[in-house]
Amino acid sequence: MHNGTMTKSRILYLFTRTPLHVGAGSSVGAIDQPIQRERHTGFPIIPGSALKGVLADGYLAEDRKARSEVGRRIFGHENPDDEHAKSGSVSFGEAKLLAFPVRSAKGCFAWITSRVALERWSRDSGVEISGITWPEAMEIWADGATLAHEKQIVLEEYQFDLRGPLACLERLQGLDSSFGLSHSFVLRHLSFVIVSRTWLWLTARPGVFVRQTPNPETGFV
């Protein structure tokens, strides 16, 4: 920090190998802790405060009850009411969706992305993706050898017409190394779709799993 302004910014990429759930801290009807989402897109998000808290947990003192001195310098004091409390030297924005996994009839799975997600990533990262001809509705750009059968790709229960490889994929180089994946693996499984049903997948596809809490007195549900 210098003169009250942020001097540097970096993008942190997250790749989930297991299901991730960031609850909204409330209940909606019978659903406890619904997934936090952007109101205008319905995309799942991870708040910056949640990211900061998880990373700060790696800087606890030996007694695991408070942050270490290094942790306090980076993330701030865990008790803002402490007379020696100071703000941290880093701040976090929310984690936004770039690609989302869905089932594929061929190739096992595909990561789907969209114009909205890619253009927003372009603005945040500074990687230029202009000059791209976007696919029409129910068309898809993807690796045909991995995902297509006779120019058709089936994702979940929907069929798309293959229109060739994703034009801006080479510009995404560097993401794969961040995730510990080979570039060829990302090239084969990343696909680009423009279709309203895609938003349905992103907002409704994550299932609701019932969690029943036993009565602490009786031990029964």
C-alpha cells in the first residue's frame, strides 16, 4: 500500500477438483445455505471475504487461536477492536466463474464458458480477445476429436452443432499451468456455447442435497 492506494493487482485462479459450496448464510424455504450467486447473471461466486479468511487461516500462530505477526501484516488483525489492530496489506475481490464442468456424451466431460464470462475475464486480465466471431444459438466451438460425434456434441441432455475449435483458446495459455493441467488437456475439454439453456445449467444444474440435522435431545431426525 502507498498513500492509501493499491499499487499492484494480480489475478488468482481457482480450480476445484471436488465439489465446492459457498453458502449464502441464510435459508430459502426448505433449502439451507443456498449457493451464493451474482444477482444479475445467476453465476456462482466466492466472496472476497471468504477467500481472505481461508488464506489467512494458513497464517495462524502455533496455538492456532490467533494470526501470526506475518499473518497480521498481510491480512490484518483478526480482532478489529484490539488497540494494536491495523488493516492488512492485501484485499480480495470476489471469485468469478470462467468455466463450468458438464457431462459430455463423448470425452466424459466438457468445461463450458460463454461470451459474458470470457469478455469479463478479458477486462480483468487485460488479455485481448476482440475480433472473434461468436457462435450462434445451439452452436458450439470445441475440440471435435475429443467431444464430437459426426459434427454433433451432446452436453447433458442437449445437442449442439460443432462449428470448429474455440478461436481464442490459444490466448488462454497460462491458465493450464496455474491449475497443474497440460495445455493439450485444456484445449481438448474446453468448449464455448451461446444458448439460453447454458444459463440454466449454471444456475440450476448444481443439485440440492438434503441435509437432515438430528434432534440433539432425542438423536432422531
